[in-house]
Amino acid sequence: MSDQDVKREAPKRPRTFLCVVDESEELTQALRFACQRANNAGGRVALLYVIEPAEFQHWMAVGNLMLEEQREKAQEMVQVVASVVNARTGKTPIIYIREGKLVEELITLIDDPDAGISLLVLGAATGPEGPGPMISTLVQKMAGRLHVPVTIVPGNMTDEDLDAIT
């Protein structure tokens, strides 16, 4: 079998760069990095928003109302971020909205072969508290469970710095 036969048998899937959508300031830089990499690699950006379970579960009606409000907030936030991705890449991002614990849902998505995630892009906080709880958890406890590379983008990088490295 020649090299050309192998290439025809296994069509290359476009690379997918996953960003976690949240309200952190560092999302801006992680998203810029993911969009630039997607453009340069002919890939796409995927967005994950996880609705964490509410702490208050005493009354079912209140809990259901809180969950519905969180879903609406998730939809609004993801649509805003998706419009930024579309403007930067010319492509509509793949959107995932999940309910559960953030790290668990993130790993489940990455492990899903149908999702085809190629790279996880996270923004790091620059404050004295450290890079952020998700990065700390992934690096310290979950690194061995990840099946894709992780790029951590410092939240204090300038647009020019990001453009230069992507």
C-alpha cells in the first residue's frame, strides 16, 4: 500500500480548538488564541458552557426556576461569544451546553470521539490567587486523564503578543 492510498483511506478531520466559556476576563485572550489557531490550521472553534448544579435544592419549583434562568444565561452568553468567533474566523463555532460539574463535563466532551476535539485552550488568570481553579484542577489532578494537548494562554498577553505566536 502506498502513502497515497493511506491518505485516501483516512480523510483528515479539521482540527477543533475547544474554549470553555465563562465570565472570566481571561476568556478574551484564550478565545483570540483559539480563533487564530483555527484560522491558521483550517480548523474550527468549539465552545463549552457548563451549567453547574445549584446549591439550593430545597424546593423543586425554585430549583427548576433557577435552572431555567441558568440555561437562558448560558444561551445568551454563548451566542455573544459565538458571534465573536464567527467574526474572527468566518465560521460558526460548535456549541456545547452541558449541565454538571465543569471538569467532569469537560473531560467527557474531550473523550467523545464524535466531538473530535484536537486542543483545549484555556485562559489563565493573572491575579495572586493563581491561574484559576479549573487550570489548577486539570494540571494537578486530571492531566493524566486528558487525551488532547492543553494550551494555557496567560490572561495578560496583549493582542499583538498573541498575533505574533499564532
